[in-house]
Amino acid sequence: MQMVEPDAGSVETRLVAGEIACVDCGGELRPWGHARRRALRDHGKPVSVRPRRSRCRNCLVTHVLLPVLLLLRRADSAATIGEALVARHIERLRRAEVVTAAGAPADTVRGWLRRFEARAEEIRSQFLGLAHGWDAELGSLEPRGSAARDALEAIGVAAAAGTRRFGPTPLWSLVAGASGGRLLSNTSCPFPAGS
């Protein structure tokens, strides 16, 4: 799995031109069909996505090219999930209000919140490292009172540094791309190697 921009036409053009590199060996990725169609939600509204599949010319490994609008193994958009995290931890909305705003089942939202809280320190560290990599003059962050708020602060600082360095990018697309789609991963290594 590899993260790409949300514009399918741009991805297709770059893929055909051999401009997307394999994350495993650096070789040239070429078109290789499509992954299965996925039914997703964006703030409760159904969205259908069919990610492009590619194959490396060098190592022959296939990759699903997942748009940065999504997180790996989640049925809701990255923006829906991110806004729910902010609503709960920064705006301090009640869980029922967060569920209503997200348009997702209560158990699903509870799972996002628990996973984020369990990985908060790791997420904070990862995004703080990215922020300092993108802007070496950044200072340290002030504690915000909880690990989850500290992690969201680090995400915000990294997004601001990324915008200064690379130009404007939607916040949760940047987060999805920077985490390799693994922001709420339930594996032992939530972030891709070298990110």
C-alpha cells in the first residue's frame, strides 16, 4: 500500500509515465489493474472508491495506491476521523455529539478515539519529528494537558510546517499521507519506515 494524491487522473498520468516510485526498492511503478471497490463514508455520506493497483518493474511487488483522503483499513474519510478527534479532545464535545457530527456508528467513533488515545504519545513523537524536519527552527511544544491533546498539537504544528515548506494541503490529507495511512493503525508499527 502506498499513499498518493486524491486526483485519480493525476495518479494515472504519473503511473503511466513511470513517475511513482516503489516504496520497497525505489523502482518504477506501472499500472496493474485496480483494487476492489470500497464503500466508504464521508461525514455520513456514502462514497465509493476504487484505488489503483500498481506493480514495480524491479521487484515485481504490487501496491495499492490509496488516496490521501483515506486511512488504511478505515471505512470513513481521514477528514471525518480527524475532525472527530479534534471535536472530542480540543473542543471537548460529548461523545454523542462527536458521533452525530461524524455520521458514523457510535462503536466506530469510540474505536477511533480509543486507538488515538492509545497511540497518542507515538503520534506526537512522529509528527513532532516531521515538524522539525520540515522547519528546523521550531522550538519545543508546551504540554496541553493530555497525551491526545499533545498529539493533536504536534499534528497541527507539523501541518503548519508542511504548509510553509510545500504549500497548502488539506490538514487531514497531509496527516494521512505523512502517516502512510496508518494514523490509527492497530499494528505494532503504525508509521511507515522512513517517514
